[in-house]
Amino acid sequence: MRRTMAACSAVLLTVLSAACATSGQTETKQADQNAPATLSFWSTGGDDETATFQKAADLYHQKHPNVTVKVQTLSWSDAYAKLLAAATSRNGPDIISGGMTWTIQFGTRGAMVDLRKYGADSLKAQALPAQWESAISPDGSVYGVPLDMSTLALYYRTDLLEKAKVEPPKTWEELTAAIDKLKAAGVKKPYSQDWGNLDWIGYFNYLYQAGGSFYTADCKPSLNTPQAEQALTYWADLYKKHGAPTATVEGSDALDTGTAMVVAGNWIAKGIDVNKPKLKGKWAMSTIPAGPAGPTAFIGGRAIGVTSFSKYVETGADFVKFMYSDEAITAISDEARKRNISYISPRADKIVNGSVFTPEQAQVFEASLKTGKAAPGCPGWDESAPDVTKQLQSVILGKSDARTALAEAAKVMERNAG
């Protein structure tokens, strides 16, 4: 699901490079923009999410009767393959959405439209700066814009923390102290991580909280630093010294089976009381504990863009801009509430105002997003991410030390930077 959205397939990149290097140079003949048009929108996610975006598409049709936008679900498990086939054949959807950096990679290979030509860069003023930066190509091209947002929170069992006389931890030091106190009070499962467990996304939080980063501002690999080593040592010690499980358990399941604290995505917040009724009144949430440089949390989400082989590029770009309008966001949010979906608008001013969450939950997510960072959009990152993850895991599993693993990860990033 969401934990896969920031990783991209090296196979996808290789084939796209070959397939789009020549075909991407030619313009698809555009249809008459005033004639009746049906646009296909391939939305990566679940059917309920597709239904929420279809509400906005239906609203667009009401305002533009000659335009119909049909939203189709692509599951996270096979989205790459289907988008790859479309890009290779130059025949497929008019609009796509997927992981934040996908549209950059497709765009640099000729498969996406630079939306600056159609004024979509004006949306920057409404988007969260960190997420916008992640979606935009390093050369400034706007091949896609944020469609929604996701982030992390610390979910905790209020009854178990009260039993151990522990306050929700706000810092690294308080987190490890809380784990020790919970153990001493007889809590067998004090802490676990759902989204990002044993993955680069999990390390991402600690890296930026320590003042480090994956890349410099000019996209040079930046893991050979004391901050990166400090972050990896602390993160690995949560597993090796403090007993965080390496097996991933979905956040609400972890809480339900006695885990006192779990780091998980915003999408579980809406479902806990419904899916785990025994937990009602026994859980709460806060921002994840902050490191020495601050409280940075990973910002995920999807990007939306228009394919270069669409016959309706201008209309598609107009629809993308429409998705930022008050009425479109209201339509999506209303349907998300009905379906119990944890939708967060890409507009910074809508994180709390009109949120699908309770006011307390929305405030936690707003705080997390405002200080958060999104995945790097640097060349070669998506190719590198799986191998970087393997190096990080080698430390957690005791097969390597932090400095060596980070040096190897930096070599991978340098090699893939082109």
C-alpha cells in the first residue's frame, strides 16, 4: 500500500529510457479541445480512493459538459507494470497518479507533459513547500503536482502508558526511556514501527531529525556524514537494544494486540475505532519523537500529471488544476468521510480546515506535515532506494556497521545519479 509508493522499479526506468527516448520527442496530435472528450485517469491506490476522485471528476463534468473523466484503479502492486506498458506503447491514460517521484521519471523520458506550459505551476502557492519540492523535477519541470498527502504519527495505548506512568515521548531520549519503563511495568510489546519498518522511509525520519539528508541541495549523495551515522545508529538500536520487532505488524493490529506505542501512517487513524472497537477510548496519538535537529517526519502522497501521448493535454491540465479548487477538495473530502478514508488535501490551508479527521487528529497531522520532508526527487534516487534499504537493513540485522553501510549506500546513489 502506501509504504510502496516512494519506491520505483529499475526495470521501469530502463525500459522507459529506451521506449521514450525517441517516441517522446514527437507530439501526439491534439484533438479539438471544444469537441466532446472522454479522458481516462489511472489512479494508483484502492477502489474507495478512486471513488473519491471520481466525485471531483463528476463535478468537473458538470462545469464542462463536453468533458468526461473516468477514474480507474491501479493497485500499488501492479501500477508500475501497467504504466510501463502504456508508456512503451504510447497508448494509455490521459492522466495518471502514483508515487510522488513517478511523474518526474516518466517526464524526463518524454512520457509526461510539463504542466508549466498550462499554468499548473501556479499551484505551488497552495501546496506544502516540502511536498511540492519532491514532486518537481530538479530542472524545474512540472511533470506532476501533489494530489494528496500522507505522513506519520505516534499512536499509543493510553491505558498501557498510564499503567507504566509514562508520558507520550517527545524526543529520542524520552522514547528509549519510555520503552524501558514500559518493559519494567510488564508491558511485553512497548514499541513497533509500521510504515517504514526496516525500510528507507523509516530511516528517513531519523536521518532528517539528526540534521542529515540523502542528498545535498545540488543532488549530491550525502550519507557520509556524522548526522547520517548518528541517525542510523539510533534507529538500529531501537531494534537491536530496545526490542522493536523486525516483522511488520499493521499499526491498528499492533495496538490491538498489546503494543503500547507504534509509528504508523495517517490512514489508520480513521479506522481504529471502527475496526478495533475494543480500543475505543484507549488510544491517542501525537507527533513522532523529535531528534536533536528537530521533529522532521516523512511526507508521502501521490502526484498527478498528464501524459504526453494524450489527445487532450490542455483539458487534462485544466482538470489537474481543478483538483486544487475548493469545490473539488470539498467533494473529495465529503466522499472520503462517507468511506472512512484518511484523505489529506495537497493544499496546506486545508489540512485542518475541512479535514476528514477529528480536530485533535488533524492538529497532529498538521504539525507533522509542516515540519516534514518528502522523498528526494534527485536523479537516480528511485533506482537506488532498494539497495540503500538493503544497506540499512544490514546494520539492523548485525551484518554491517553504520559507517560501512552508509558508505556503500552512498556509492550506489552516486552510481545511479548518472
